[in-house]
Amino acid sequence: MPGQIIAQPNPPPDPSHLPDSIRGYAVQLDTSNVLTESELRAIQKFRRAANYIAAAMIFLKDNILLDRQLTFDDIKPRLLGHWGTCPGLVLVYAHLNRIIKKTDLDSLLVVGPGESNVLTLLLAAPAYICHGAPAVLASLWLEDSLSPFWEPYTRDRTGLTRLITKFSAPGGFPSHINAETPGSIHEGGELGYALSVAFGAVMDNPHLVVTCVVGDGEAETGPTATAWHGYKYIDPAESGAVLPIVHVNGFKISERTIYGCMDDKELIALFSGYGYMVRIVSDLEQIDLDLAASMEWALAEISRIQHAARSGHPIVKPRWPVLILRTPKGWTCPRMMHGEFIEGSFHSHQVPLPQAKTSQEELQVLQGWLQSYGPHQLFATQGGRGVVEGAPTEELLSIVPDKKDKKLGCRKEAYATFHPIRVPEWTRLGVQKGSQASCMKVVGTLLRDTIKENPTTFRIFSPDELVSNKLDAVFDVTGRNLQWDVASRAQGGRVIEILSEHTCQGMLQGYTLTGRTALFPSYEAFLGIVHTMMVQYSKFTKMAHETNWRHDVGSVNYLETSTWARQEHNGFSHQNPSFIGSVLNLKPALARVYLPPDANCFLSTVAHCLRAKNYVNLMVGSKQPTPVWLSPEEANKHCVAGASVWKFASVDDGVDPDVVLVGIGVEVTFEVIAAAALLRKVAPALRVRVVNVTDLMILGPHGSHPHALSADDFDTLFTKDKNIIINYHGYPIEVKGLIFGRPAVDRITIEGYREEGTTTSPFDMMLCNHTSRYHVASAAIRAGALFNTKVSTGAHADAAYIMHMVAKDQEYIFAHGMDPEGTFDTPKFD
């Protein structure tokens, strides 16, 4: 069965067993006089015009205003687009315009299924916002929000022709909303993130209301299910508000939705339990009156909640409004075709008439469908004195805001509001060279001071792990922001802790793309949960970077700690460095991966990333105390270079080496240094150069990344012909991929995480993944012996002796349940 068989269009849900008293929790409104006759006519004409354009965008390559009968030549060779959600999105868009004009609101529209909110337009496209691209683009053209950014899309016949004929075609707008769409703040190919993005956008934006349309398909995702709790992290005294509109049209691509099978009582009970005040909008005969009254009520509720908080009398656990909008799938398209329901069924999800290019029957139905909107009543079909041919009529434009900066597509919050933060001078927080310090403990002090310097433009989004990750110095100056907890309510906390990586990522994106800066610290093993979200975001920023009217935004900053190397106590499930590879696969120009080797280098790196713009930054490091190898001044120089020879651990400062040892990552670099110290005793004739790499991207061939070393610089650092032993924090295949294209890579040996681990000791994690000092030292002897005859004579015996130490230490670990004493003492070079 390719698609669900239904007995009627727009089938109602089966009745639930909940008592009718549940209906008392829903808001009842008098909708009779909410709109004037002129407002109602204008809204209806706006909807007809936008629906016409949206449908035409899917089908037409010519004859855009039906000046003659359609022919097959008028139909695009490939029909792309998603019609099913468009009428609902257009409905919301029209009413947002009307209420913005009436109240002078600042609004953003964030669309899950295809809508957003009422203060500044933010188009976040996790699900239908991307799928509903025709609806959004049609509405943007009508309000003249395209031409200020894309000159060819003028509000006349020429611009309309381009919009319709080039949609989903080379040189035009793509089939999904992306960064090229004015007003958009989210790449929405993947479902689930519109709501969390919307909540992030309103944080520290007290003037902003974001209307977020969540489709009933997107509502089935886990990320959306958690994001409904987002308002519990919104302090109405300091932040704006989100108005969620749940668009229940009943169907996904070939099946009914969960929400579509829930009756009003079940939806009322669900959202009342979440803590919302529910309004059902479903009077199809009077849908404009119903939605207009509901929006006015919702905004009044938002204003009441905010006024109470901002006047010093906050409401404890306020019930924010949510609208449940029930409209048929594909509303206003043909009712039936080939004996199957189209309107009110999944058949309207994408292209309702897929054979219109070749079927005369479908072509005639398309003609009737498009003609039903009355395009000649909505657009000037002939020019004349004072008339612009193809322009929409003045009546339907009467609901569009007069001020350009109030239009949903022209809000600067969506493209031009970056506020660079003030990053404190990190060197004063540096720690003494030669001591041992936790990278995260030290970084916590920098984050603490950053919060002090930027009380309204910097936040930390953390999956409930801030203290565990030893970043708790921030709590010296701020707190958490859970508004339902009396301990943190209304205190301006800068830390959002919620045990949902998806929600943290969505809020991070919304906060960053509306001009602010944030940090996402996490256990290393669980950052992979947001892998695909991060990729979707990077696609958005990649296109934004190539769109000349979009301004800079802050970087998205990931701080990855509690790494596999020191997750021996939590075991195999907590040992997973794969997020590094996820970032490496991004567009090189916008991706950065750093593995600072000590606390001072970490301070330098975090300070740099917080200042950086437009990147996806990943910083990987340890929370346990480890040696501080470099002074603040040395660390700064090392981080600027991205890699350097560590003369203190090298023989004769690294001059004329037999072998090069490379550490990339905190714990594995410690093992490299320990190996270098061990080699001084076991193979004193071996000439060793030690290199640390802190910027992973330098390894690629010149031109593969902005930071990649030139061929000469690579040879200067790693030598031209000597063997190289790399001890890497992540999966070895990642470094193999980076160095592919460098000459003579057969001389490079790479060890890293081998997917070996359990609940064991820290050093046993090094041993079982072949990243221990013994594995490095024995490999160095074998490699160096090829260039040094003094070493070669005893190489086999020396290497075998060292590997015997592996067995002895493992024997000790298994016998005593701990590492041998002194294992992690700072190595000495006498």
C-alpha cells in the first residue's frame, strides 16, 4: 500500500474517552466583530493572491497570469514543491501582516511547518517552513520584501514572472527555504527544530515576538516534543515571547499524523499539561475571524505576562498562549483526481497534479484550480497611467505594514544585528608553566569574566553538565535560568541547562543568528546527538556567507570535554570522539577544529573562538588536571601558529631528527611527551623532534583549508623525509583523510581511538587504544632506526623491552584496580 486509503477528505479524529470537562481548559472567544469588512476583504484577497502565486510557482514556466488557456508548453518540465502546507502558511502570514500593521509590532516568523511569529520575521525552516517555500516566497513578494535584497524580483509582471518561472529551477529560489530567503534564520531540511530556534531568538530580545508554526508532522519528532518546554527558560522581564501555532492539517507524506488523529480534548489536555493556555482555531467557514481574534487574544496574554514581570510582579508559572490551527491539507486545491481525494489528504502534500505536463485531464483541472483564485481580480493584467502591470491590487496590500522595517521579510534581526562581544584579556587568567591544571577549570574563569562583560549578549547552552565539566566558575557571577525553579527564577541567569542536546542546539542557533554569541559545552560522547542539526546549520551559514546582503554572525562554539581518554569510569558508552569527523566534513572555509594541549592554550583558543565570526568552532580538551606545558606568552604564539616544535621535549631542540613525534589532543600529547622522556633513557642515541598540533586544519594539503600549511611549511615542521608518528585524540582515519594529498604520506603512522574501552583505569585506556607512551616510543625506535645506525643495532631489543612494559603495567592495573603510581606525573627531561 503506497499511501493510506481514506474514506473521506480531512477525516476527523476518533473521539477520545476524556471527559467533556477538559474543553473548559480551552479559551473561548467572541470572534464576531474582530475584523472590519475592509480588513476581512483585504485578508481574503491577500490569501487568494498568495495561494495563486504559490500554486503557479510549482507548475508554470509561462502564461503566469492565465492570459490564455494553459498548454503543455506552459508547464515546467520538472514539478517540484510542497503544496499541502502552503494555504495554512499563507493564512498565518496574512494575519501576521494585518496585526503587525495594526499594532506596530516587531515580529519574526519561524516556520516548522511554514510559519513564525509577530514581531520580527524569523523564518526557521525545520519542517514545513522549508517545505512551504512557495507560500513564504509568494507572501514576501506581495509585501515587496524580495526586491530590496534581490533586485530582479520587482513587484510587477517582470518580477512575478521570474518568481514563478524560476522557482525550483537553476538560477531561481530553491524548493526549500534557505539563507537566500529574506527573513529566514534556519535551514529546514530536517524536522524538529523550529520551536527551539524560536525560543533562542527571543532570548535577550525583549521587544520581539516570534510566531512559530509547528506542523503536525514536525510535532512527531523528539526534538519538538522537548522544545515545548522552552518557555520555561524564558524570563519575560528580559526576553521576548514565542507564539506557537500548531498547524494540524492531518497528514504527512503518505499517512495521517498523530496530532491529526487526536481530538480537541486530547490536544487541550496535552498542551495544558505542558503549561500552555490553549486556543483551538478551526472554524473553516469563518477562519479569518477565528484566527484574527485568537491572535489578538494571544498577544494580549503575552503583553499581560510581560507587563507583570517588567513591573516587578512576575507571574509564577505563567500559562503562555498556544494556537491549535486545524485546516485541511492542501486547502483550496482540486478536491478529487482520478477517483482519489486530493484536498484534505496526503495526495496534496507535494504536487497535487503530478501529470499536468502530459495529461490533458490534469491540465484542464489545473486551469480551473488556478482560475478559481481570480488572478485578474488580484493583479493588474495591463499597465496604464499610474498602474504597474502585474502588481497586486491596493486593496490586498492594505494589510501590509507601511514601514519597510516592520515587514516580516525586512526585519534586521534576521540578517543584520550582530553584536560582537567583549572578550576579556585571557593572559591575566593564565596559569604557571610547569604546574598541573584542569583546562576546563581555567576556561571557566574566562567564561565567568565574559559573562560579566556581556550581560545581555552571551549565553551558555549546556545539557545539564556544566558542573560535571568543571566550568562552574561561571556560577560565581550568574545562575541558571529555569523559570519554574524558585532557586533560579527571575535572576537573569546566563546558563540554560536542559537535558536535551537538540533543544540546546536549536536555542543556540536562534540566539546566534539573531546577532548574539553563545557556547555549547558537552560531554564528548553526546555531541554526536546534534550532528545532523549542526550540519543543517552549517549549510545555512555557508549560503549566508555567500549572500552579499547578509551580515556577519557570531560563530557557533562547541566545547567538547569529558573525553574518551578520561571516561574510564563511565565506560564504553561514554567513549566516542566522532563529532570531530562531523565538523571535518563541513565546508572547509567555515569549519574549525582545535585540540589545545594545555590550560593556557585552551584559554587562548576559547578567547579566539568567542571573537570569531561565521564559523563552526569545535574545541576538544580535558577536564582533569594535566601539565601546563607553555607559559601564556608561549601558548599564544603556539596557537597563532597552529602547531610548533616543542623544543623542551626534543633532542637538541629538534634539530636534525631521526623521527618526529606528534601529539594532537591533551592526553595523547601527554603520552608523546612521556614517550620522549622514556626514549632519553632507553634509546639515548635517537634524535627526536616533538611537535604539537593544536589547529587540526593545518594538516591538509595547501589550499584545502584556509589554515592548511604550505608544502614548504609542512616540510619545515615535520621534515621532508623522516618518519612521523602521530598520536591523535580522535579516529585515525580523520587524520588520514586530512593528509591525503600531501607527498610521502607512507612515512606517517597514525594512532588514535580504536573503539576500545570499558570501565577501567585512565592509563589502560591509552594502552588498549595503542596511544600510550610505550606504543609511541616503540614505534619511534623502529622508525628512527632506519635513519640512525646507532639506534638500529639495538632497535629490536629496545622496542621489545618497551612493549614488555605494556604487559607489566596492564598486569598491575588488573591486580590493583588503578594505574601504577606516578603514571601521570609531569615527565622530566634531565
